[in-house]
Amino acid sequence: MSRRNAALLLVLSGIWGSSFLFIKLGVDELEPSVVALGRLVVGAAILLPLAAGRGGLGLLRPHLPVVATLGLLNNALPFWLFGFAETRISSGLAGVIQAAAPIFTVLLAIRLDPTQRVTGTRLAGIGVGFVGVALLVGVQTGGQVVGALAVLAAALCYAASALIVGRRGGGVPPTYAAIRTDRYTYVEYVTGDRQLYDLRSDPDQLHNVVSTADPKVVRDLAKQLSALKGCKGEGCRAADRG
């Protein structure tokens, strides 16, 4: 991992982890339901315009039942559970217990999605994690146990939503198509927007150069991408070679 990626990972961890602190501060003054509603409203105000601008809302319309289920399990219910839990336990403990989500994913996959089952050392690791979570919850007393169980319920919601996406999300069409060569990554969105990244000079793909690149390069990549989107069988091998 490069230093840049390591720094970005640390920043992301800080942003994600600090959410538990802000939830704690919020529920000190407001009801957990109000804190959860505020998070949902702010998130919707930011993401809905972005999705609409990229043509995503129309694509999701036929899949509203799945989207609604994911909204409940991946956002609304966990947000309230975290707020409720942090009226009884510390934000740090809530963050640690919430990390049980992958454990629940494995356990639920036994019944819901056998393709996600783990074996060997991975299964042993899940077992160790399960014991650790059990110890964390078991040492709590009184109302703290209720708070810890609420966080476990939120982790269970996240695990269930991940499996639902895996099983039911495949029918949702992507809002973009992309191709990657040894030199470029080229992306076309359903809105007509395009992106081009030069992997030699910009390996992290941070600078879109589609407007300044050689027009022939863009045309060739667009042609190859179009061929790949419409190919079948052996024809895809020829399209992949360009």
C-alpha cells in the first residue's frame, strides 16, 4: 500500500469512526429518532440530486421494493439502533461491537447465500471474532447489555443488507460502463458524461483528462467499449483485443 493510500485509509477510518462520537453527542441532547431522522435527511439531500443528475433514479424505479428494504436495513433502522444504544454505552464500545457485521454476514450466508460461505482459516478467524464479541457483550451490566444488544442488531441489519444486495441487486443496471487497458481507464455514464484516466501519469485515477487527451485515443477506447457491451461468446475475445 502506498503512503497516499495509507493516509486516505486513515482519514476514512477517522471519518467513519467519528460518526459514533457525533451520535453520542447528538443523543445527549436529542431523542435517538431525531438524530436518525437528521442523518437520513442530510444524506438524502446530498445523494438524491447526485443520483438524479446521473440518471440513476429512473434505473432504480423498477427495483423500489429492494431499494426500500435496503434503505430500512442499511440506514434507517441501524441509525436509530446506534442512537438508542449510545444512550446506554460509550461511543467507542458501540464502534467496536458494530465490527461484528462480517461475522453475521457469514452466519446468515449459511442459510441465505451458500456462495458466501467461508472455510478453513477464515472460518477460524470468524470464530475468534465471535468469541470476542460475546465477551464484550457479556461483561456489560444492566442497561449496558441492552445497548450492546442494540448495536449487535444494527450489525445484523448491515449483514442482511449486504446479502440482499448480492442476491437481488444484480438486476439493477449499472449507470456506467468502463474499460481498462494497460495505459488508460475509460468510463461512459448513462448521462453522456465521460472520464479518461492515464494510468501511467495518474495511477490513482484522480484527474479526468478526457477533454485534453488525443481525440483518437478517446475514439478508439469508445469504439472498443461499445464493441464489448454488445459482444457475445467468442466475439468478446476479439472485442477485448481491440
